[in-house]
Amino acid sequence: MDKKMIDIIKNEKEIPDEVMEKITRNREDILNRKIKQEQRIFKQNRKKKIALTVLVAAIAGLILVTKTPIGSAIENVFGISRDSGVQTVESQGIQTKLDLTSIQNGREIKLTKFVSTKKKFAFDYQFKLDDEKLKELLKKQSSPDRQFKKLATNYQDIEIGLFADGDKEDIRGGGVYESSFRVDGDTFYGSVVATLNRDDIPEDANLTLHIYKLNWQDADELDQAFIEASLTDSSFSVSNALEYTGDWTFKIDYKPLTQTADTEVTNINNLENIRISNDALQTTAKFTFSNPEIFSFEDGVGKTPGIDIYKDGVKIDISSFDFDLETGEFTVSFDLSAVDKTSTYKIQLSDVDDFDGHTLSELGSFELKNK
């Protein structure tokens, strides 16, 4: 189970006993393969939004996507610069700042930052917070009195499209989309960081970003629906309480970054078939472990695979982590920029207690550094 989700469960003031019993029972069934665990994939489509559906199995089982790739050194940074890959390219003088404005249905949205590679893009946007209903919804979402106060308190539901000149099809494929927000005074600040599954963005493209919809739900309704679904092993959805719709359009001044680097892999311990790919915003590592039976549930302890990443000896968060049950291949993406030629990263595969997230034993590791 993802440690952030574990912390959500552990830190709640009150969770009904029957919900906790259901969670514990489902943990064991998933790890013993009695329940098929489906990985959550966050996708967006220009014409149709895939509703966020939360299953009890997602809470009770293995969630392999972390929502915020933030290193401890940049906790106080706002916007996409919290992503260390973005921060690295900005420190090299690569421009990300914009001042683009689009107005739809009386609502002005400004695009203030944008950066992309063939496989990743990120942007910051903002608008004036002058809607009393939205203020109320945001207050509920971030209230310390929420039943599940740490559940998606800074998540923003946004529908977007990304196009290259001359192409009528949205060029984004599937991937991990991280969308967050903050409020400062009378301004709403939003950020999106998208890591795609493939190199979908042409390297010489003139890009246009579209924002089609911003959605908000009522946090009280969401929390109650979560509890009720937990008791019945069912999925649930909550209707939007407020929507901003339109076609806010921004022609991007910057083409995708094309920097790559040769990466040296050293100190390999018990991991095989290591493959590294990178760009100016991220690095992706693929590898296998010799023993595919890494899920178990014994003496009340569920074991799942976990990956820790250390930058120059300091643990950092990761963008995404996936495990293919059929091939035994792990895929992990993290924010090592190809222009970073000084940092050394360590990738460590471990047995992890699926409930509290602590490492039980190290299974293997390797180190890497860009040449």
C-alpha cells in the first residue's frame, strides 16, 4: 500500500470499526490472490472525463502511484517547481515562465509556466478567486475537521488537451497526471505535472494547451460516499458541485526540450535487466528481480514490493512505480534531469509492510549517474 494512503488511514480521528475490519480482510484476500488488484490509472481525454472511482480494494491493496514527487529540499517551493526535474532545468537557465491569458464565459485564466519533453509536461495556471460557492467548496476540502481531511485536500480535477500545430488529435497518451492547487489571498493557483507512458510529444512541435473544464466536489458528500462504499465493497462517484467549462487556449512559446544523457549504472545488487531512459525532466528505470513471488501474507503481515530512491544519500519521492505481474518487470520514474551531471541516485527494491509502509528487508539495489 502506498505510504501516503497508509498515513491517511492511520491519522483519521474516527473510522468505523466495520470499515477497518473490511480493509483488513481485503488486504489479506488481495495478497493471497483471492481478489484481483487493479492498478489505478489516471487518464484524461479531451472529450470525456474518466470519473475518479475509489474502490475498497484500492485502499486495502497495492497502490503503486505516488501523487507528489517532491524532494525534501524543495518542500517550500510552489507550483511545478516543486518537481525537482523542473527545478533543475530552471536552475540551468531554461525558460519556463509565460504570461498568456485566455477568457471563456467571463472567466480569465492565466498560464504562467510551461515546460515539456517528449514524455512529460508541466504547467502552472491561475485565476481570480471571486466565486463565493468555490470559496466554500475549497474551505470544506481543506478543513481540518474533515472525516478524511488528508484525502486529496490539494487535488484539482481538471480536463485538458495538448495539440501540435497541424494535428487535430490530442497527442497525449495514457500516463500519470498530478494536479494540485493552492490559494493565496484572492488568487487560485493550479499546477499539473503529466508523465506519459510513451514519447507522445513530437520533439519539434509547436504546442497548444487547452483547458476545458475545472471541477469541484463537495468534500462532505465525498467523505460520506467513501464510508458507505467501504461497507459494501463497491465503487462510488459523487456529482460535481461546481464546474467551470470552456476552451481556454494557450499557444506555447517553448518547444519540447530534447536533452538526454548517457547514464552509468554501478553497484548492482541482485537486480537484473536494468534499462535506463531519460530526458530533461525525468529518468525512467526498468529492471527485474529474480524471485517474482514477492507478494505474501503471513502471521498477519502483508508483504508487497516497495521502491526507495536516494539522491546523494537523501531519500526522495518518486513520480510513479509499476510492477508487471506477467513479466516480473519493475518500472520507476523519478525526477533526475538529463542535465544533472553531478547527482548520484540509488534505486532500492525492498519488502514492505503493506499496512504501515516500513521496510522489512532489502531485496536489491543499484546506483546511477549521468555522464
